[in-house]
Amino acid sequence: MHKRIIVMAKGQQLEAWGSLRKICDAHGFNYNTLKNYSYPFVYRGWVFHRVLFNQPSQPIQPGEGK
């Protein structure tokens, strides 16, 4: 089983979370809205990516998350 984490970026600020619900609680986001988006996506200036934990990642293509 592969563990996936959510990496959020806004400017130079980065955050990594293991749960979308905890992100929503910490930032005051609406969980029912965010759970329907496909990754990567942008919400309130934050770019959300879902990545494998402890695995090499693929480079992000220009324009992804817009």
C-alpha cells in the first residue's frame, strides 16, 4: 500500500499534510468542496498536489494546477 500525502504551496510557503480534513480544519476551508477537486488544483491561492510519501516524484509540468 502506498501512502499519499498532500503538499500545498503558496508563494514560498510549503505545507505537507496526511489528511485533507485536517487541512480544512486548520485553514478554515470547506472539506465538502475540496474533496470533489482532482489533483493538482488551486484553491484560495494554494496549489494542492497529491504525492507518494518516501518515493521519487515526477517533475511538475508547466501549467499544472491552474
